[in-house]
Amino acid sequence: MVIQRIQPNARMSGAVVANGFVFLSGQVADDTSASVAGQTEQILGKIDRLLAEAGCSKEDIVSANIWIAEAATFNEMNAVWDAWVPQGHTPARACVESKLAFPQYTVEIAVIAVQK
């Protein structure tokens, strides 16, 4: 089996392709001054780019894990997610409230996709 690492650094890879699966690391926003909706939009853009680099798209996502810093922002994050996720291609998903690595992050998202 060939393992492809996309955007690797000393700590982790942005994505890893193995055995037809694409595993994305947890994605966070670059502009942390943005609202929860703004951070979510940035993260979904990063996911789109990483999936494209791996040869697939959001239609190929089979699982998503979402961490939000405050449960009160669930609906704000979901408004952006619901507009982005393709109808008929919704993945299995979990969303939990969690203290994130740094307080300026309000959302983190990791997905698993399949290559066609």
C-alpha cells in the first residue's frame, strides 16, 4: 500500500491518503478574529482545497468530526455547514463542545473522504 502525505510538516500532514481513504487533520481558521461563521467558512475552504489536492471533493466525505468552543454557537456553525455540504452527500457527523488548543479558535473540523 502506498501512503501519500499532503502538506506535511514536522508535526503532522494536512491530509494522508491510504488505501483509497483521505484523512484530513483537524482544520482551523487562519483569521481567528472572524466570527464562528467566518471561521467555519475558512475551514471549509481549506477542506475543499485539501480534498482537491487528494483527488476528491466534499461529495466524497464519509465522516466529519466538528469541535466547537461553545455549544451556543452550534446554530451559527451549522448555517455555514448546511449551505456547504451537498444535498444527498451528507456524511456521518459528530459535533461536540470542547476546549480547543488555543482560545482564539472557535471551530475545528476533521473529515475522512474516499477517492473514486
